[in-house]
Amino acid sequence: MHWVALRGGSRDPYVLARLGLYPFAMAHEASDARGRVGHALAAAALGEADSGTMDILASLQGNRRKLAAKLISLHDRKAALELLAPEDHQAIAACLLALDRPEDARRHIEAAHVDAREAAAIRAHIEICAGNFEAARSALNAMFAHDGISAPLGPGFEPYSIDDLSSDLASVADGPKVSVVIPYHNAAATIETAIASMTMQSWRNVEILAVDDRSEDESRAIVQRLAEADNRLVPLENSREPGVYGARNTAIAAATGDYVTFLDADDWSPGERLARQMESLVSRAVTISNHIRMDEAGRPVAPRIFPLVRPVPITMALRREALLAAGPFDEETTGADSEMFARLEMLHGKAAVARDSAVMLVARWRSGSLSQDKEGGLLGLERHRYRAEWMFRHAGLEAPRLPDEPGRA
């Protein structure tokens, strides 16, 4: 609970590092062993680990050592492999995939006692590398089947991509209306796949709010054509700040559904997603699910190396009135999904959040895309600054400034 941790540790390098505020952890003096661990974790995450840092990380045990491996893996896969324990088969396999060693990864993923979802995602990646698309299809389907989700791919020997995923399910009984918010900007190549994954939901009482964020391609014409074929699709134009979060706020204001959830214009969700979310919301205030990313070759990947299957805030669903009460999304360049989910968790309590471990979203991943920069590259410092701003705001504190920021006291 960041809002609690910061009230007692706003200058503690270990607390700051564990909250993902890595540049801020480095800006404070490490006065004891715990602080030095905080510095080491932060240096690993920022790609600044030296030999002294590695000595500290190598001395860690258990979950802290695995965390260190996870943080350093984005910058140095080999160093991550040295930190991982022999029994961390899935993490080791993911690092080996990132090092383009799929057959070495295969030996680890075939070991016993591995998570079925993660193992299936890694197997799908390995089989595509081997050119065995029949086995890759089977592995990806198994990842969904583990949680009772229908197979999105038919049998075959051909390559596939996110655009080949599909659902064909019987409708569930009528229930409350769900507003699905899909912002888009120059998404002519992907928007139809995203919208189709919502029009094919088993939960039929939906409105799909497709919000154009100043597109200059054929996106708007595609959305209009689809809206003429399905009156549940509502075309909108972003009337707020340019960007995905201004577009979402535009849609939330226009939504008429009892519940709201989100999808990006280059993503896909299985047909069971909304029905499962509505089932979770019978007893909880918010629900969130797992996702994977899929590259152009159809391989499950993780920009942060491991795990491949992980929760993602964009899958959050909740009552529209609760979302309005929480206030609008911060209209930032990046990272406001995490802020909104953390805000909701703080307002309602962790026990009010249903966490569905099923993969309810497949995100399109383009190697070298802007989202990669947002994860750890060109926009990394901007993302860190915004993360610190909202975490300290939630704690009722003024966010600190980094040494190179104007106005630092």
C-alpha cells in the first residue's frame, strides 16, 4: 500500500525502490544495509548496476533475489540468469527467449512444477521459433483453456497473428449494460480486430464507445462502417486533451452503461471477458485480469522479460458511478492506467478488488514501438516522475524533485 508506505518512508531508498520509484531511491543516502539494498535494486532497474551493485544483489535470498533478477533483466539478461535460482524455470526460460535461445528455454519449461498459463505462453513462443505452428496453436489454446476460456485458434499448420484470434460463443442471459471504451488514433490497421472482439462477446448488452483521437488515416471511416452494421458501436470524437486518457474521459462522460471497462485499439479480448467480469462484480467493487503481449510473429512476449502472463490495469471493470466518483483519468502521456487502478484500490480497499488470473486481453506488441520506449527507454524518466507524483499525492505528500529538475529545493 504505497499511500501507507510513503508516509513512513518517503526518504527511505528501500521503500522507494520497492515502490518502483528508482531515480528517487538513488537520490537519497543509504545509511544502512537495507538502504544499500534499495540502492542496488534501483540501480539494477535503471541499468546502472556496477560490480558493487552485483555483489549486493548476489547476496540476496528468496523473493528479493528474484525481484533483483526481474529488475535487471530488462538491461542485462545474462546478469538476470546468474541471479535466478535453478528452480526458477519459467523466469530462466523467459530470459533465454530474450537472448534468442529458444531450445535452451525448452529444457527449462519442460521441468516439473511450473505455472500452466506461463508455461503454455512460453511454449507457444518456442514452437513459433521452431516453425512448429501446429504445436504453437495448441500451446496458446492451452493457456486459455486452463481457465475455461474457449480456444481462440483453430487447428492448422499456418502462422498466425493477433488478427487471427476469434471467439464464437452462445449469448448469456441479458444483464446490465457494459460500456466498453476504445480510444484510437491512426489505428486503421488494428481497430477492426479490437472492435470485433467486443461485438462477439457472449455478454450482449454492451455499448462500444470508439473515440477518435484526431486520426489522420482511415480509422474513422472504418469505425463508421462498423457502426452502421452494429448499432451497439457508438463513434465519438475526443473533446479533451489529446491522448488516450483524454479520449477515455470523453467516453466515460458519454457512457450510458451501468458498468465500464476498457480496451486499446490494437488489442483483443476473448468472448468470455465481459461475462466473467460481470460475475466478479457481483461481490467486488473492481475486477482486473491478466494479459499477454503478442509480437508480429504471434509469439507471446514481455517487454519486461518475465513473467509473460501478468495483470494489466486496462482490464479493470467497475460500476460507472464508482468510476465517476473516483474522478477522471489523469490526462498524462503514459502511466495513468496504473494511477487510476491504484486510486480505486485505495478508495475501495484491496479486498474489494477481484483478480482474475485468466488471460482476458492480448496486446499487440511491435518491436521498437513507442510503448517500448514508455516501458524503459526514451520516456522512462517522464514515467518515473509521474509515478512519484501520483504515489505521493495519494499519500497526501508533496512529490520530491530529482536533482536535475528545475525548482528543486
